[in-house]
Amino acid sequence: MNILVVGGAGFIGSHSVEALLAEGAQVRVLDNFSTGKQSNLPAHPNLNVISGDIRDAEAAAQAMVGITHVLHLAAQVSVPASVADPVGSSQHNIYGFLNVLDAARRAGVKRFVYASSAAVYGAPENLPLDETSPVAPLSPYGLEKSINDQYAALYRQLYRVSSLGLRYFNVYGPRQDPASPYAGVISRFASAMTRGDTLRVFGDGGQTRDFIFVKDVAQLNKRALMSEADGVCNIATGHSVTLLELIDTLAQCAGCTPQIRHEPPASGDIRHSSATPRKMMEQLDPPPMTALADGLKQLLETPV
Ligand SMILES: NC(=O)c1ccc[n+]([C@@H]2O[C@H](COP(=O)([O-])OP(=O)(O)OC[C@H]3O[C@@H](n4cnc5c(N)ncnc54)[C@H](O)[C@@H]3O)[C@@H](O)[C@H]2O)c1
């Protein structure tokens, strides 16, 4: 397999590249290094890294030469940035996405797997979420991801492009930017605990999230590329925890008793989030999921 990982120098991308190289694949990365880093990637004879931007159709087309499978992860990933500059965000997340999808179609690739997001569901009334739950994004970012899902569905129908959109929940692990809206809270809490600082919790800490370990996500990305599953698929563990439970587990792993300061709830914060990963379990045949405590230990052991 010749695999193009677009956004491969980022958090999820670099772990995915490692998993694909371990499988013996030839991997090419296309990245503009806006948030990704060259140092996230290993030096490996089967890895070729190209610096380029998905807003440049020619760069996307060039990167596709000789490619059989595409994992598209590049995006403007910040929800607040999408609210501050919706037009700029759409250039990466709609126009850039379409450049990559269309280049893949024209190159006749066998499989196109891309990052969608739990953000497409907004603040749902009914939990847990499955793939038939209503799509009701609350930000330009969430809307852009749902438009990606619609484009992929249309390309499947019009041009027979085999695709799967992965609706990641809160991915955490080594190399995550502490500013990440998904699970950056884990990186922030981990470094605050290591320094002995007080942890700032917005609200009562009862908000729930489904945290999934990045190395599990990398395995799932690999399986999604090999599979023929189509449409969209929730990527989650199916077990949500409260923020206070998360802090407790992290404190046990770090062997400390952190001080917590509660601050007013963040505006627009979604109270509860939980997912049913039934389609993922049935169609992607995942390996056993890493327990939260084990993933947190690996995160704590990784130098920042
Ligand atoms: N981390 C999560 O929990 C989470 C949850 C839901 C969805 N996602 C989605 O997963 C994907 C990967 O997210 P991540 O957390 O690894 O973020 P990240 O910022 O670490 O990775 C994104 C990568 O894309 C590159 N990139 C950005 N804009 C580009 C452009 N115009 N051209 C070329 N490269 C570009 C960046 O340099 C970076 O390497 C994104 O599409 C994100 O929206 C992530």
C-alpha cells in the first residue's frame, strides 16, 4: 500500500504514520507544518515528507501521484478560531478538504478515510450518540466537518470514491497541544500536576467526555483504511467520565493530591457527551482499547 497521510505531522497524524510504517506500508506525508512538527515524525526509509498546503490544488494533486490510500487529517482544528474567522477556517476545512478529495478522485485512489468530528452533533438532547443522531453543529468548525461528510457521501454516489469519515470524540495522548479543545485539558492538568500547580476546573467538574487514547485511534485509522466500511463512524470508547473522575485517575497515576480551584463554567461548554461505538466495533474490528489509567500513565511518562 502507498498511503498519503495529509496532516501527518500533527498529533493524530504522527501516531497514525508510526502505525502504518509498522505495518510495512510506504507512507507519504503532506503537511504545511502550521501546528504539526517535523520532530513528531520518525526518520524511516519508507517515509517521505512533503511540505505543502491543502489550499493549493496543485500541491494536493502532486502528492497523490502513485498513492493507493489516503488518510486526510489536515484541518484548522480550533473551534474558537473558526468562530473568530469563519471564512479563513472554511478555506482549510471546506475548500482544502475538497481539493484533497477531488485530487484523490482524479488519481483513482482505492480508499479515502478522513477526520470528521463529534463536533457535528453540537449539544445533543439524547445520549449516547450514534451515527443516526441529528447533526446540529454549534460552530463553523462543526459545520465544516458535517459538510465534509456530505461531500464524501456525494463523491461516493457520483464517482464511486470509497470513503469513511471518522467522528473522533476526545482523543488524548503524547504530543497533544495543551491548547487543543478536545483533550488539551488532560495535557494541561498533567503538566500542572507535575509542577505542583493548582488545577483550574470550569464549573463543578461534572461535565462528561469520552476520552480515547491516540495510539488506539492510530490503529483504528489503519483498520479504516483497510476496511470497506462506508459513511461515517463514531470513534470513541463508549465510556464517558466526569472531569473530576479524570483528575482522580490522573492524580493516582502521578501519585499526588492536586489542589483544585473551581471557576465559573465556560460559556458554550457542552455538559455531557457520550457515544455508542457499535459501528466501530462491528466494522473496524478494533484491538482492545487502552484503559484510561494506562493511557494517562503513558502520557505522564512522555517528556513534554
Ligand atoms: N484531537 C481530537 O480529539 C480531534 C477530535 C475530533 C476531530 N479531530 C480532527 O482530527 C484531525 C487531526 O487533528 P489533530 O488533533 O491531530 O490536530 P493537529 O493540529 O495536531 O494536526 C493537524 C495537522 O494538519 C496540518 N495542517 C493544518 N492545516 C493545513 C493545511 N492547510 N495544509 C496542510 N496541512 C495542514 C497541521 O500542520 C497539523 O500537522 C483534524 O482534522 C481534527 O479536526 C481531532
